[in-house]
Amino acid sequence: QVLLLTLFFRHFPKLIEAGHVYVARPPLFRVDVEARSKRPARKIYALDEGELTHILDKLRQEGLR
């Protein structure tokens, strides 16, 4: 990732200045929430451990996990 960004920074700085270069980051975690009454099963994705903790806390408050 760093090498690719360095390439764009050195050879295509105007693309970066114009905001046309993005770094895509896939989520690290997937939380599978089971179906409950009328709510269908769902998948929630978390980008990092902080977001995962927030999702799990929210699910515990809802009584789902």
C-alpha cells in the first residue's frame, strides 16, 4: 500500500491534490447476527477492533448477543 501511494505521490501529485486517489480498506471483522422474530439474519462488518467493540456493545444492549 505504501509503495503504491509513493508511486502516485511522486509521479501523479496532481491526482492526489485533486482528491482522485483513494485507499480502499476491507473490513477486518464480520459479526453474524442471527434472525430473531421478524428481524432477518444480518451481517455487520467492522473496520477495526474499536468498531467491533462498539458493535458488540450495541448488540448486547439490544439483547441479541
